[in-house]
Amino acid sequence: MPTCYFLALVLTTRLLLGQGMASRGVTAPPKPKPSGRVFPVTFQDAAARAGLARPAVSGGVRSRYIVEAMGTGAAFLDYDGDGWIDIFLVSGSRFEDSPAKAGASNRLYRNNHDGAFTDVTVKAGLFHQGWGQSAAAADFDNDGLTDLFVTYWGRNVLYRNRGGVFEDVTAQAGLSGDADRWGSGASFFDYDRDGDLDLFLANYLTLDPRTVPPAGKDLACAWLGTPVFCGPRGLPFARNWLYRNNGNGAFTGVSEESGAGTRFDTYALGVLAADMDGDAWPDLYVAGDSTRSLFLHNNGDGTFEERGVYLGLAYDETGQEQAGMGVALGDYDGDGLLDIAKTNFSDDYPNLYRNLGAQGYTDRALHAGLGVNPQYVLWSAIFADFDNDAWPDLFFSAGHVFTEARAYRNPQQLYWNLGGGKFEDVGTRAGPGIAAPRSSRGAAVGDFDNDGDPDLLIVNMNEAPSLLRNDNKSGNAWIQVALKGTRSNRDAIGARVGVTAGGRVLTGVKLSQSGYYSVNDPRLHFGVGAARAIDAIEVTWPSGGVETWRGVPPNRVFEAVEGSAPR
């Protein structure tokens, strides 16, 4: 096609779609022939029975500003250390006064061990109102208790866990920052491998409602010819930040000297912090909304180098920007290398970046069967083995960003890993919890009822959250690995775990945040199929040490403590 015609086509498409959020206008490929296999899992929404009735407040009936549409994150965490994961939900706000706004707050729910939860928000010192965004959970001070960092459009908050009660230590820790920041994704990780967890903070954009054009003012404020809120395109970029942990409860900003805070002119959302290239130093991958995505390679000397384009992680296969939202890390093809899934806006495909080692990454989403539902806006991405067959499946939360959209509420998206690099869309076969239409944002995976099956926690816009209980009838075995660092950071954030069972090696990594703004169960879960024993559990600790435990029985939580493996 001549260049002039191609440019004219691109311009026409952008005039029709609007330029606020990147969309490629793709169509669904033909659906592959069904495998004929029975998916053995159904999801039931147990939120009402569990006592999760409060809505996640975020904006009004019609969004006037982009902050009202982005939603919030969710966290599975064991804040009281009793072996049962609890729930933390981030809340947004509203510009206009309403009863919903008056009651809007982040919420902490303690697990009662019987399928139900108790709201302990006030008792735990976590009642807080504002435009919350994401949560990151980790023991930043190595005292054995899980702390929380919550990002905001406004002032971010660091909560130190004092034994079931949380204290706002943001100012003492040196993390107050500017009150007008828009903190988006955030991750604790030990970038300098000194045993203390550092903090990377992405910032989405600079939003001042007093200067934002009204809906429909220009191309960045229209969608399919309909006036909508403005952004992200057309709004000012923001910079990302890196804070080094001083080891005394405080942090020092090192954004400039490290290169992690270089002005990249991207709208940053989801964040992954892990060693993704196998050199033992944790890197950063940051999803860009309507801009390129970033891969910040850790040079091992306190500095980072941006290599997204070089590695094939910045754009789509044609070099176009995508509206990246959430990101997940997992080994979907069983080759021992950590692959990346990324969600995007509607009329586009998600990305499934296969890790090729020294050759970088290649997007296999279409080849893998993940392009069959491009009509949905996707948010959180989760790798999890829902049927315990030793192949990690893929879950995407879904929901349109514009309240003006006819299909604002959508079903969730679930893809069953068939092995051999292929996935099958089983959203219509996975029970009412997946099929129920919602406008969802953050989502986390974890075993809230300790039955060995990964469950799902999902934030729904201005509705109660979904707590999808996994009813798995496969009979497959599993193992969960709980990590405790001694030389490394106590939570072992960044540790890589390899489980050998049934002739397969399964790989996972411990993160403090992933998906869209969310936190998964701190125990790493591995389905092992029909295996009757775990041949080996190998842990590569953030400190660099490697330990192996052998002959572990399946169907239990195994605690791996650094330095305790048999010699």
C-alpha cells in the first residue's frame, strides 16, 4: 500500500475512534476448532456470603475526568500471619457529594477461616478517603509483618504493620512527595540486592481538572464520535520514581542517578519488578497507555537502561502504540523462561510476549488463541493454573472505560492453557462468576479458602467486588510454596521458584504487585497434575543463593526458609 494511502487510513481511523486511548481497530480472527476437552473448573461468586458487600466507589454515573474511569486494585495478603489470606480493597472517590462518597474508603477484611470475612478497616487504622489507585504489599522493614503501600491521585501512603494495626509512616519514610501526583502501579523490589526492599513508583499523568478541556473539545476527548472525558493523550506526562531503602525505615530518592526516573513521555500503568532476563538482577517492565511500554534493564551497578524497543516489548508487531493496562509474569510454555502478558484497550489484542532468552521477546497472542475477543477493554492479567494440570492459564478482567459505551459491563475473560503454546477461550464454560457482566478493573488470584484451588478477587466499578470461588473437579495435585528470606529480604520478593514434578519443571516468581494495580496470594501456587510427589523445589533467592528441597509430598503449603535446605 502506498505510504500516502496508509497515512490517510490511519488518520481516518483515528478520526472515527478518537485519540484519547490507543486502539488499532482490529477484528477477531476465526475461532480455532474446539479442543473437545471438558474444562473441569467453575467459578461461583461467593462475595455476598463472604460479607464483601461494600461497593468500590470510583467516579459518578458519567465520568467527566479520566481519573473516574481508571478504577482501583485489590490485594490478597496475610496481614495477621495466621496462614489464611485476607483482603484489602482500594477505593476511589467522587467529585460530587453523595452517600457513596461519604462512605468510600479502602477496606481491610480479615479471613474468618470459614469462607467469610470481617471488616476490620477502622480497627486496623486503614480508613482513608481519596482517589486511591493501586496497592503493593511487602515487609519493607523486615520485621516479619506485611506492610502496605497505596498509590493515589494525590498523596501516596505507606502503612507500616504494627501487629494488626497499621500506622501511616509516609512522611517519616521520606515518601510524601507532591500532593498532585497521580501514582499508578508500584512495586517493592530489591534492585541493589542489599536485603532491603526498595520501591518503584509509576506515575500515570498530570491531571488538573481546572485546565482539562470539556468532553468532545478535540480528538482526545471523543470516542466513536461520542464526546467523552479527555485523555490520556493530550494531557501532560508524568515521571516515574525510584526510592532506595536505607534500612532504617526511610527511603532516599534515586530516580535521577539510577535512570529509572528519566522522562520517557509515557502514560505508565501496570508494573512488574523481577529478574526477567536471567542475569540475577531485578528489572522493571512498565505498561504504557497509548504510548510505548518500557523495559528498564538493571545494569547491576545501581543504574537502569531502557531496552523496550530492543527487546520487542515497547510496541505491537507493526510498531504502533497500544493502550497497555495490566501486566503478568509466568512461564506459559514450560521452557523455564518467564513470559509476559499485557492487556490493552478494545479493538486490539492482548499481548503474550514469549521470552526467547538472549533474543528478546516475540508476541504470540494470536498464535496462542488470545485474539478472539478484541471487543473488550482488558485490565488485570493473571497467570494461574486454575485446574492444577501443570499448565498456567490466563485470566483477564474486563470492562469498558467509557460509561457512554453500550457494553460498559462485560464478562470476564478466561483462557485455558492446552499445552503446546495454545489457549482455548472457556469464558462461557467456566460458570456464572466469569460470565456475569461487570465493569471490572483490578483483580488478584489466591486460595482464600485453603482448598488448593486458585480463587479470584475482582474490583467492579461502583459495585461490590467479586470473590470467585474455584470449584475444581479435576482431582489434580498441587503445591504452594511460602517463602521466608533470611539473607534476602524477609518476604523473598523477587525469588524464583522451580518445581519439578511429573517430568515437568514449573517456574514462578514472587512479586509485590502485578496485574492491574493488584497483589496476588504471597504463596506461589503450582498445579502438578497427576504427580504423586514433588521431586524437587529449587529456590533462587534474591541474595543469589540457590537451595533445593527434594521428595516433598503434594497438596500442602511448603515453607521454604532461606538457609534451611538439607545439604
